[in-house]
Amino acid sequence: MTAPARLAPERLRASVQATLDAFLAEQAGILAGISEDLAPFPTWLGELLAGGKRLRPAFCAWGYLGAGGEDVEAGLRAAASLEMLQACALVHDDVMDDSDLRRGKPAAHRRFATLHRGSSWLGDAGRFGDGAAILLGDLCLSWADELLYRSGFDAAALARAKVVYDRMRTELMAGQYLDLLEQARGGGSVSRALQVVRYKSAKYTIERPLHLGAALAGADGAFLDAMSDYGLPLGEAFQLRDDVLGVFGDPAETGKPAGDDLREGKRTLLVTIAMERASAEQAAHLREGLGDPHLSAEAIDDLRAIVIDTGALDEVESVIATRTREAIGALAAVHLAADAHEALERLAVAATARSV
């Protein structure tokens, strides 16, 4: 499969990175004018934003081009705002999950806590780290708006996009809360696990970025619905793949410790199915291990074995394959330029075929 003519992946990644770099350099100057103590904000954020798959900007850009958008550079600048929104979600998510690492480096709240300890400041270093990271995430949320509004589109296009952007953020925050709630309840419901998948990730990662780009291009409701037919099943497949990687992924690829979702007690579809199908002894072992931050490598392997033995891994892999086929099949019903169709097929593979 050849790279799409209008927007090769390398161009997209380079353009998004350049937009983010220029924006952060400008904001670093503004923060420096307030206080030199704010230097960690743009520095550490710049490191976080230097990585990632750029899937959300890619879906936004191809939603825009697929709906007839012509100003590629403006579309890419708008798409870059989604990386700032994602940074907000990641920083806050790491605080909520008490994660140590993000993309192979200390999570923001851990960095701030280390700064506190190293400076011999007063109070609890952990609470300082959490508070500072929450503020950094809030700043990213504000900056995401700023990036979108400065992308170069006229007021009418931005007004259309803002409707999608606002709904997307509401859905994301709702999904994050439902994820916390499932951990507090101890999971146990396939329907609730799938609801978290849809609102925490599926809509936010694929469907709404497609809608955002399409809205900027002035797409009608029928086109947005068609993008939902593609984006929702693919978004669910994407998150389910992420859940599998959270249990079975290679830390060198995921940037997080092996089995981190088990230590965090994530009540994913994978874990929910395993609990439903487990023997009494296996279920007890799962309940004892899930959410234990001190799980050893051997204990992680034991829990992984239960997930495999119950057939949960095979079942989730089957759902991923089915949802991906549904998404690609939905493209046949949409009138798209050949390069947009090709790009969305390629992105479907990139989003779901990551190796465990």
C-alpha cells in the first residue's frame, strides 16, 4: 500500500511536531516572564509531546481531507491541537492511576515529586507532585483550545468545530470517571467495561477527531454519520488492543512496566471476561492480585496465565478483529477520494495491529 499522495505520514508527523514545538517555544517565553520556576512546564511537556503515534491528528486530518477540505496546512495545525488535549489526558490519567512511567520516562507527577524532594521543600512531595501535574494537565487543556483557534480557519469553520470539540471533551471526562468507577466497584460487567471503552477512548481517539476535521471542512450530517460507522468500531478495537498491551505488552514498546494494568487494577474487558470464566480458585487469585502495586514479575505471569487459560485473551482478540473488519467495511459506503480511503484503511491497521 503506497503512501497517500496529499498527506504522507512523514509529512503529517513533521508538521504536527513543528506546530507543537513552535507553540511551546512561545508559551515558554510567556511563562518565563511570569517566573523562572515555571520552566519545568514547557520543558517536560515538550518531552511528552515528542512521542506518540499521532493517530488523533491523522484521523482529524483525513476527516478534513475526506470531507473535501483543501487547506492542508491549516488542517494539520488544527489537528495538532488534539495532541495537546491528549497530553492533558495522559498527565491526569497518570495521576489517577498513580503511574510511575509514561513513554519510558517518569510521569509528570513523579517528576514534580522528585523536584520537591531534591529541593528539600516543605510538605509532602507526593501531594505536591499530584497537584503540580493536575495544573500542568489543566494548562494543556487550555492550550489545546488556543491551538485550535489559531489554526487559520475562519470563524464559521471554528464554530462548527467547537461543537465537536466540546462534546469530545465531555465524553472523555465522563469516560475517565466511569473508568475510575469500575475500579472502585471491582468491575464485573461486560456492558460497563464496553461503555468505558467507548467513552474513554473509542470516541475520543477516532470518531470525534474524524468529526472535528470533517466539521472544519463543512461536512453534512450524513458524512459525519458515515465517519461514526467507521470510527466507533475502530476506536473500540484500538482501546481493546491497548488493554491487551497493558497486560501482555513489551515495556520497550509500551513505555510502561510489564503488566501495569494488572498492578493498577484496571477492570478492562479482558479482565472482566477472565473473571466471568475463571474457576473459583482462579477468580480468587485474580481478585487478590488485581490492584496490588507490588505484584512481582512471577505474580504478573500467573495472572496472565489465568487470562489466557480462561479464553479471555482469545475472545478479546476476536472482538478486535471483528470490530476492525466492521470499520473497514463501512468505508465502502462512503464517497471518498482514493487517497482518503487508502489512508483510513492504513490507519485502521496501524491502530489495531500493534504487536503484543
